[in-house]
Amino acid sequence: MLHCVIIDDEPLAREILEEYLQKSGVTDAVQFSNARDALAYLRTYEPDVLFLDIEMPEMNGIDFLKSLVQPPVTVFTTAYRDYAFEGYELGVIDFLLKPIAYPRFQHALEKVRDFLQLKEENTNLEQNLSEETPDFIFVKSGVQRVRLAFDDVSHIQGLKDYAIIHTVNGKVVIKGSVKAMLDIFPPARFLRVHKSFVMAVDKIRRIERNRIIWGNYQIPIGRSYKEEVMRMVEY
């Protein structure tokens, strides 16, 4: 059961989100019309997920999120597409553009549920200590050790102190930053394309504006990484 907090200064927007949550089987949701009251609540309670508007009076959603020492899993909800890149840099798991359609909301909620479930598995990476260049790493979850082939990895998303590794067989969530992933995954095969994203070079096949399209995923390309990404593609 998820405990959710909705922060939005628009009453209709809050009602729509709560309705979507109820349709998805989530009944534990608290609403706030401003960041000040929400901050007071979060000093006492620890929700699982935060649905956060950006354009709000007094304190906007970006400043609100930056003020939290240990923010919950966060989904930005906004009418302004331009905030998506900044949101990912703050470690949000998804970005919902208003008006929000229910199927798109469901997709975001599933991402939240998957992340929280996988995080509970306490998975870690183990470096291969072979002197040869490895084609894999081992993932340790509890007492199990699973071989993870680099060929199977498409991209990695950083969420604060965690990283979501996307593979052809599903997702793995591990404790560690994007920088820590770059120390383990071979640089000849994996390229940092954004502050919060690493992409397998051989999976870069389609770019639209400042995004890499991979299946149903849209991986943002950061301004400071674009030149390197385009160089790799042209090569």
C-alpha cells in the first residue's frame, strides 16, 4: 500500500490525481495546496511517493524538492514541458505533463511501484576482478548472485542514491550513484548522456531533438553531453 502526497495549488489538479490514485487501488493520499503546509507534514511523516507541481506561489516545486534532505520518490506534474530536464537532474522518477491522461499516470505509478519493490531487494553490484576486460558483472541480491551481461543493458537512470539498470530482462535497482556506475561499466561501451542517465553506445539508434528514443523510453541528452553524444553517433 502506497502512502502518497499530492502538492498542487490547483484544486482540480489535486482532485484528478486523487481520482487516478483511487482508480489504481491507492487510497492513502494526502493533499496540500502549498509547499509550506507540505513541509510541515513531511517533518513528521515519510510518504512513499510525492506528486509535485512546479509552478506554485511562495515556493515552487523545484525549490521545495531541493529543500528536502531525504525526499521521497517524486513525480513532477506540470503544464510546462521545459522543466523535464531539471526534474531529472533532481532525481525525479517521472515527469507528467498536464493535462494528465490516466494511461500515462498509470505508467508513472508502475515505475514508482517497480522502483520501490526492487529497492527492497537490497541488490548490489560486485566488480569482476579479472584482469581481462569483462563482458559482465555480478548482481548480488540477498544470497543470490546473478550474472548481468553488458550486452543486455540498454541504459541506467540515477535517482539520488540509487541507480535503475534497464536490461532486456527487466530492471535492477541498486544502491549507488551514476558516477559509481561509470566506475564499473566499461567506458568504451557506456556513455553518460545526462547528469542522471548513462546509455549503452550500441543502443543509440534514434535521436529526436534532445532525446534518445529507445522503445518506450525517452532518455534526455544534457546540454554539456550533447557534443559527445553526437560525435559517437556520427562515428
